[in-house]
Amino acid sequence: MDTVRTFLYIALGLSIFMLWNAWEHDYAVNITAQHKTASSVSATHTQGNSSASIAGSPNTANSTAISGKGEIINVHTSVQNVKIDTANGVILSTSLPKYAASLKQQNVPLVILNSHPAEKYVSQSGLMSKAGKEVPVLYTSAQKTYTMATSQKELTVNLTGKAANGLMVTKQFIFEKGKYDIKINYILKNASGKTWQGNIFTQLTRKWPLPHKKKGLFHEMTSYTGSALSTKSNVYEKYSFSDLKDSNINATSKGGWSAMVEQYFLSVWIPASSSVNHYYSRVNNGLYTIGSYGPNLSIAPKQSITQNYKLYVGPKVMSVLKTIAPGLDHTIDYGWLWFISILIFWMMKNIYAVIGNWGWSIILVTVFIKLVFYKLSATSYRSMARMRNLQPKLTALKERFADDKQAFSKAMMELYRKEKVNPLGGCLPMVIQIPVFIALYWVLLESVQLRQAPFMFWIHDLAAPDPFYVLPVLMGITFFIQQKLSPPPPDPMQAKLMMALPIVFTVLFLNMPAGLMLYWVASNTLSILQQWHVMRTVNNEVSKGKSHNKNKSKPSLLGIIKR
């Protein structure tokens, strides 16, 4: 049992160490540093050119012909502030009023799309000629500012322009109340005397790495930041920035979508599900692009056609993403224990709907988990209590067979058999706790609902570390008490290792999210109470069996720990 228990603690420690490195990777710096505040975003549009575009993807070099000549159109809804450049109708900036830039900037909306050269992240769409070159269009708009009224259910922004080849273009942006997805329609009318042939492309371009980002030892375990693609053959496939650098995407599919994904938010272009689209990527000077172009269009003179697209820029909320496009909810990546994470979040969400506090939701979910495994844990703690009571006999056996380890092992197993004690029975709580711990870590890391979610007192963000390290210290104390309640290994070196683990874990936990610490403290506290109750029951049974004295005093928790 001692070897197995040591192994489990080491496995748990390794898991925590890996998660700690992952957390350090993303959070050793300012958690919200990857986004500039709305006030600091430049309104200047710098188009991402690529002289090395892959065959068939749009060459945007012609965009410079009208760059800087456009005006900025501002659109405000209850959930979005959007800046659109009339030069090609590029979305330069999107900020989210419902999400604060940081805890200290609660009145400043978080910026997702951003045209600032140092952190460029823009959404582009436009016309592509048959030769694969972007067709520049300088649009005009009836207003420079559009604001959705409280009573409005829909706001439409029409940009109208004329391409050099005589093509009349209306680029229509439709914003719906309370929604982050924007319907973008192209209405094309051929006003020339020749048939126009070409395509419509949509793409997302992002600069990476950002100056303040750094890699951790286990960076692959962090929340994913990169691109993603959905096709008919593969509903969700991640392409990291290194993947895009190694090779270009070149795929054709009916429907699908292309996206840029980060911890709590994403941007995604969704073509019509009935259209056949070609998906591509390219990398140039630290700018990573993923996008698609639709089917070949042929517009005869005086003919008109309409093409429909959708752009989502907003939070990763599973219930919302499921309704927008197939597989989009997969961007909330809970890792290989996703089935446990989904169940944990489902319970937390329903509890939150009643009590309105995510911290108490975590605690109540912890109580529920303990109730589910109460009988199994009780059996384990009973085995550990009986093992603890056997320590004097094990010590005597060790002294008796000091020079014969084989004889000692044989005598020890015989003692276990005689006393009907399972030496592995006490390991079950640890085995159960490891996957739940990791699953909850991913829930805290991926669930935007927990971003800047307060608990009580000094805990203002359950997804960030405890600023005063109170919860990690409490975790270490409760872990130490659990160690004292458990039977010590007969090997002095193993015993010292076990007693050092609470200190090691406390140090590793210092920069873990407060929500995870809250779960661990609550779980340890409940385990201590249950283990103490079981141990007191077992000790009373042993005492009654020996003396039949019903008035014998019951051992206290402090007394058991001191033993």
C-alpha cells in the first residue's frame, strides 16, 4: 500500500506541477495584457499584405491602393462596439461592453479585434478576381455612427461602393439585439457590359507571438490560442500557429467555418452551409491568416446576386455556439476529461442560476461529489483507520525481521489477511480526486462565465490566483491534517516524503486559480471530517471489543492527529 500511495501522491504532484507551469505560461504576466483597452486602440488600418500567398487564396496587395482613404464607421449595440473601415469594409476593432478589460478597468470594454500594428487582429472580407487578386472597393455610408436603440431588435448598416470593373457592391452588416454574430451580406450588381467572374473571400489575420507572451515548460497544456477549422470530414480541427508556419491549409468542403481561438473568446467566419468553400492559410512577417473563399461567381451584365456570411466575435459560451454552427462549441476545449468537465460545469451553472455566486457553486458541487462517493470513501477511510491501528504491530514485525525483508513482507501480508485489512483500500480517495481536480482546472480555464467572477471578501476573480495566498495556505494546512490522519509508511524516508508534500503542493498552488483552491480546500475539509468520523467509529469499535466499556471517551480530532 505504501508504495502505491507514494506513487499516487507523486502522480498528483506531477499533474499539479504540469498545471502550474501551464498556468504560469498564461498568467505570470497580466492576465488581460493580450488586449488593449478601448481607449488605446488605434483607428488606423494597416492592411496585412502577403507576397507569398498560396495558389487560389486572395492576394491583398492591391488593398494598399485605397488604404488610408476610407472613413471609420462606428457601430454600437448592447454587446458590441465595432469600427468598420470604408476601405474594403474591413472590421478594424470589436470591443465587448459586457466584458471588462480588467478588474481595475470595469468601465472599459474588452477589445478583441484590434488594428494596432503591435497586436494586430482584424477581420477581412471582400471580392477576389478570377486571377486571385483582391478587388478594392471604397465604400460610402449614410452615417458615420450607428447606435442600436433599446427598443430595436435589429440594426442594419449598408456600405455601398463601385469596383473599378463596374461592379456595384453593397456590403450589408446586420446586428441583432443581444447577439455577437453579425450577418454580412454581399449584394453584387454587374453594371458593366461584360460578365464578371470571381469569388468572395473571408479571413482572419492575427499577429503572433505578442511581445508580452512567453512559453512555459508544459505550454501544450495551457488553454489553446491558435486557429481552428471545421469541414465536412472533420467537424473541429486545431491548427496552432506553429502548424500554420510549417504548412498552409488547403482544403475544400461544403459549409464549415474558420476561426481564431483564444482562452475565453473567439472570432469565426461562417459561410453559407450550402456553399462549397475552399479553406486556406498563410503566414507572413508574424501575421497568421486563416480564411476561405466561396464558389466561383459569374454575373452577367445587369444581373444581381446575393451572398450571405456570418461573423462571430465574442465569448465562448457553449449554449450560444451550438446554435450558430455545427462543431463551434468544440472550441471550448476541456481536454481529454471533457465528459467530467461538462458535467461539473453543468452542475455549477444550475447552482449559480439559483444562488448567483460561482464560488458557492464550486463549494456545493464539491459537497455533491463527496456525497456521491461517500460510501466508497467511507470504506477507504475505514481501511486506513484499521491500518493506522495496526502500526504498533507493524513496528514490532519490522524490529523482529529487521535483517530479513522477505520474511517481513510475508509476515506483514499475513497480518493484513488476519486482520481483514486491504492495504490498497485507502488509495481510492486519491484516485477519485485526481481526474476531478484536472477536469475542474479545465472548467476554470475555459469557462468565460468564471472570468472575473467574484466569491467573497478579497476573492474578486475565481479564475485568477488568490492575491494574498490565503487559499493555497489553507489547502496546505488541510492537506497536512489529512496526512496526519492517514497511516504513516513504515519506511522513514517515505514518511518524510509524505510530510513534505503539503509544503511542496502549497508552493506549486500559489499561482493556481482561486476557484481551484476553493474546491481543494472544501474537498479536503469534507474529507477530514468524514475521515475523523470513520476513525472515531473504528476506534470505538476496537475499544468496545477489548474492554466492553460503553462509557469510554471518544477520541477527538486533535487527539487523532497528535497520535
